[in-house]
Amino acid sequence: MDGDAGAALWSDPGTTWRLQFNLGQIRAVFGSFGLRQVARGVRTQMQLDKLHPTEPHGYLGFLGVRESRRDQGRGSALLEEVLTRADDAKAPAYVAVAATYGYQDEPDVVAALRQAQRQGLEIDLDRTSYYVDHVTILPTGRARMAGWRKRLFAVLHQNSTPVARSYGIPPDRVFEVGAYVEV
């Protein structure tokens, strides 16, 4: 792969993959997201860690290709290298697939996975599991908002389209990771 056209963050079988931050990066994360959002992210990651396989396996946490270099086979080449390493170790590999959509787009996760299949990812869509968050709004927090507005917000949120449906995810394969948010 030439220069900075693409990158993959991969953990070999038997190792763990963890991002480590220096103090400046931690300050930036807390400054950007706030304590509550960081705490929610940590709780979500802890829930996902409970579901993570315990057998030795390879894990592809990130694979990306610069926009100017896409559609040239670079992502497929990176993916092939990662999967070959897992095959050589005779270990399963777990891959996270991420898709980006614009404001007016209608996300379709299954279509994104089919695109990954066309680019070389061997995936059985009939055995794929999907993890989504499920937020419950509690109108009891210390937010500086009138009580009736808190309750209205909670009702509107409760009646919104579920994440799995709005992303086109098959409902019989969804795992929800929940959180309570006080407003």
C-alpha cells in the first residue's frame, strides 16, 4: 500500500485491542463530549466487551481509505492482508463495518454489508448480529428546563422510530444496549 492511502487497526489473535490516550487527548475528549457522554461511552463499551468473544481471535477495529484513493482496491487489499493473517493463525476474525450517511440519506445497514461482501468480506448475513443503543429519557434530572418540556421531550423520544427500523436492520438479529438519560 503506498504512503498514506489507507490504514487498518488490527489486533492479532490472542492480543487485546485498546486505544490509549495521553493526558492532552483525554482533556480534549472530555472537553468535546463532556463527562456524561464519556461515561455513557465507557458504559456502552463495557457492555460490548461482555459480548465480545473470549476465544483467541483477530479483531479489525478500523479500516479506512482516503477519499481520493477509494474504488481502487486499496480497502480490499488491506482487508485481505488482515484476513490472511487470521487464516495463518487458524483463528477466527471479527470485523466491524462502519458506513457514513448524510442528513437526507436513509441508512441501510444490510446494504452496507452487502457492499462489504462485494469488496471481499466473507460474511453470512443470515448469522450476523447487530448491536444498537436504546436510550430511555427520564424527565427527572437537573436540566434547566420546565417540567412539562422534559415530559414532552421524553414522550416525543419514546414515540420516535426505533434505531433498528430506521437503519433497515432485521429485527430478529438486534441486541439493544440500554442507557438511562436524565433531562
